[in-house]
Amino acid sequence: MGLKSKIKKVFFRKEYMPIIHPISSNKEFEGKVALVSGGSGGIGLAIAKSLQESGCTVIITGTNEKNLKVIKKETGIDTIVMNYLNPESFELVIEKVVRKYKELNIFISSVGVHTENVDFWTMNPDEFDRVMDVNLKGTFFACQSIGKYMKANKVKGAILLVSSSRGSEPAWSPYGISKWGLKGLTKGLGKMFAPYGINVNAIAPGSTATRLIGIKEGDSITSDENSMDRLVMPDEVATFAKLLVSDAGKMIDGEVLHIAGGRGTFDIR
């Protein structure tokens, strides 16, 4: 947090009540099966819960088996280990899901890591590769695997990538560069998969109130990172994610939807 943000937080503090969790009274996803990678926290978990509440059968993936067991116990959502650093395992994960649930209609990729303790001048190849291998390479091959399954089985499904508003802003870090890559991948796969009835879109949240940026339950969501003066809430992202993978969103394809209070659209940091 910069000096300007600290001063505003102390002397001009605005309190915002968290967004009320929207629960749909419809079960528009009954009969659908969704695989949510990176669904063990923050945005991914909010999306998974929202889909489940709307009648969808949801499977969450992550790399930490212990955390996945806790999530399964607390939410009743099934879980499976899936590591974006191991693309060779993706098709086996899909086979396990389909064997158990008979089909797979929706894939949401919410996996992503940030650069740690380096700037442009201190960046090293290992740190660069670590971020790019997860955020871009891992996502690419996850989409390849799910695309092969949907195409071969004539599933007119939906793929949604969780990107970031950083993907529309000047980038020097592997994180920002990877999100620019996801924008291109979304449009490329949207065009490639359209003839098979498979939609591919992305959502690009701004800074979101999750543990990833140190926000805990009950914390203020005041922020000067966008013109709305607050952080995005995970439930807001989930609401639009659900629309994009629903039957109502079938005519939206190859789009990157910013949920960022103007960041990446008319506000550039």
C-alpha cells in the first residue's frame, strides 16, 4: 500500500458494507457438471458455491489435498487434485470426473499466482518461469485437454478463464504479461471452438477482497485502486461468471469482461 493510500485510509476512511451474497431461486444449472480449477479459495470458491446453489454439480480442483478435504467437508462440493505445473495429468483428471459424473459441461480456470519479492530489475528466470508456467502455460494445456474432451464427445459446453484487469494495463511483470496472454488465448480459443458449440470467455476482475491480497472477513473494502473507491467482492465476480457459462450466455464468445470499477477500461494504473 502506497503513502497516498495509507493517508486516505487513516484520514478519509470510507466504510463499505460487503455486497450481500446473491442466491438464485432458479436451478438453471441442474443437470450440468462443472470443473472449477483453483476453486479452493477467493474467486474460484465463490464461483463454485454460486454454481452449486443453482443446481450444478461442481468439482473443485487444487494442489493442496489437505485444503481440498476441508473444503469438501464444509461445502459438500467434491474435490480432486490438479496441478497446473503438471499438464500431463490433465486428461487423467478429466477422465476421473467423467467416469464419476458421466459428463462435463463447464470448465472454469481460476488458477493464478503472483510475482513474489521481485521487481523488473531483480526479476530472475526462475521466478519468471514459475508465474508463466502456472498462469499461461498451465491454462493453455488445461483448455487443450478440456477442449479435446468436449470436441470428441460433442459437448456444447462453456470454458471461462479468470484473468485480471492487469491484462489490459501496461505490463512488466510475468503476472501482467500472463494476463495479456490470457486475453489473446480467450479470443483465439473462442474462434477455434465456436464451430463445436463451445463458448470461451474470460472475466477480468480488479483487486478483489480475498486472502490473496490480505483481506479477511469483516475488513474494510475501501480502496483507491479504482474510481468506485472499493475492492471488488468475490460474489460480484461469481455472478457474472455464472452468466457467461450459462445457457443465457451462449451468444457471448471470445469476450473479456472487466469487473474492476473501470480499471483496465478507462482507468489505467
